[in-house]
Amino acid sequence: MSPGSYVESSLKDRKMPDEEWIKKLPDGRKVKFFYHELPEDGAFITAQIQGNEVVYSVVLARAGNPLSREGVESHFKGELLKK
């Protein structure tokens, strides 16, 4: 595997111990996500839609750490589809 393909592959499958990021939804709204690993395979995750005071938060006792960004985002999929 060449060094370039390794970097591309590792970024694609990236896992993170603590991170926040912003994602734009198909309808144009932006969502800020936060992921924090907790002891004993737990995780604290949040999602907040831009301009919205409501923050969706979940504590996962058995998260299967580390979670990918897609794994975090999937926990909020139903709430984020609501307008």
C-alpha cells in the first residue's frame, strides 16, 4: 500500500477519542456533533442544530468505542430528520 492510499484510507475510517464536528444536512441546516469517550466503553454524544437551543444528548453505557463519526450521527438520525 502506498503512503498516499494509507492516509486516505485512515482518514476515511477515522475514529476519535474526543471530537466535535459540523455536518451540513441535505436540507441546508448545520448540525454540531460532539463525541466523548467515557470509562468502561461508555460514550457521551450530542447533536445541536444550528440556531436551535435544543441539544440532543445520549450517554451510551456500552458504546463499542471508539465510535466513527457515522456511528455518532446515526444515533440522532430520527431527530435530525424532523423540522
